[in-house]
Amino acid sequence: MRFLVAGELNLDLILQNYLSFPALGQETLVEDVTMTLGSSSAICAAGLAKLGNFVAFTGKLGMDSWGDMCVDALTRLGVDTSRVMRDVAIKTGLTVSISSPRDRAMVTYLGAMAAMHAAEIIAAGLDGFDHLHISSVFLQRALRPELPRLLALAHERGLTTSVDPGFDPEEKWGRDIIELLAEVDVFLPNEVELKGFTGLSDPVQGLRALENGRTLIVAKLGSEGCAALIGGTLVRIAAFPVQPVDTTGAGDSFNAGFLHAWRRRVPLEDALRFGAACGALSTQGSGGTTTQATQQQAKEFLAMRD
């Protein structure tokens, strides 16, 4: 299967296991620190490649050492970076993640993440791919208003499409993203994002509020697992009990696992379980990509829990 991932690229500076969450005017300590490849899009791309797919990435970076590190990391992870663009006029983005086994908070400098346009993606070509995935639409400020045209063109060229919206730092949850679902085959919000779009705390009610008869909406619910509606019927999968080392990118690894299975026409419940397995396994190491699953590892993980 051939995937094209169009998205943001940045490094993650992960501060792990804080003694207390930082407050203004105070200093706290963490147990460890890691500099690694970040970005929801890149982590999903790496997960898809680890599962055995051909994955090409298109994104924008500065002409700087952080950008070099992003390209080198993606290449080592088996992702085709020939479509990654470099711009000397802007800096590569950076996210500082303050992480614990329970959750994380993030501070992001957008830099080049906000500068990519749909025309640049289209110019590189969509032909030859089976699926287009886009993450973090609120961070991709230049691309966001152009997404309807890009996704419609992808459908015209025979690709299926998926979008993980990511968190809206302004918490406006624009109506344009809901309208975008007319051109989205799979929508992958987490529980916070689902509530942001719908105003509903109950994820099942949130799923029903977004149901449009066309888009498969998959809600990632953290410790509560994941859920989706198919033909109005709720399908829900419990989270696998694991002791996480780092939750960074678990939702993106879920995306990779789910899309890998869904594109192969695996039944929805099995595709959700496969995604959940990939998400759980990704939490067993530091950073979003260090312990992502191969297809065999995910299958063995699931076999042990049948």
C-alpha cells in the first residue's frame, strides 16, 4: 500500500516525568530528556512505514540543523523524504513536550509548519498513491483554507483520504473543519478534539453529532479505548492495559495501525483493535517512534490478548 502524508515537521524536546507540573515563577525537575522527531504527521508516517507500507512525506522545513535532523530521522525510519521542501527564510518548528506516564502538555513554535501550501503538494504529484493522510490542520495555517481543494483532487485521482485534526491552540474549533468532512473518508479526533468540535462531553453523542453518512469518524478515547459508528451502530474497543513509559505520539501510532488495516478492508472492529495495539506498543519507549510496531509485533500482541 502506498501512502502520502502531507503535514507538519518538527523536533520534539521531551521533558519526562516531572516532579510537579511547572508554574510561573517556579522551577521543577524532570527525570529525563530526549530530543527526537516530532509532529503528528511524521509519527504517523513512521508508523505506517514500520508496518511495511511505502510512505512518502511532503512538508516544509527551514534550512537549518533542526531541519536536517528531521529529514535524517524520517529517512532512517524508512520514509521517502524526496518531497520535503526546505526554505532558507524560515526556521524549522519545535515542540517542547512536558510528559508523564499519564499525559503531557506541549508548547510549540510553528515556524515552517505554518508555511506549506496545497499547490506545493499538488505540484509534487498525487498519482501512484492509494491514500492521503493529513494531521494537525490547526498548525498548518497556510494549508488549512486550501484543504477542500486538495482533498477533492485526491478523490478525483482515486485516493482515499484521512484527517487527524489535532488540538486547536486557539480553541475556536472552526466550522470549516466540519464542512471539510464532505471530502474526508476517515476523521480521527481524540476525545478533547471531539468535544471541541461538538461541545458534547459524551463521545458517543459527539460521534452521532458529526455523523454525515459518508465519513468514518473514529474517536480516540485514551484510557477508554476507541469508538466509531458504522451505519449508526456503535463499535467500541477497550484500551489494552499496558504500563506506559511515554504517551507521546500514541494517537498517531493508532492512526497508522488503523489506516494500515482499514485500507486492506479489514472489518472495522478488527481495524480498531489493530490500531489500539499499535498505539499501546508505541508507549513502551521514549518518544513517538522508538517502539512503534511492525505488523508481526502488533499481531502477536493481539494474539496474546485473544
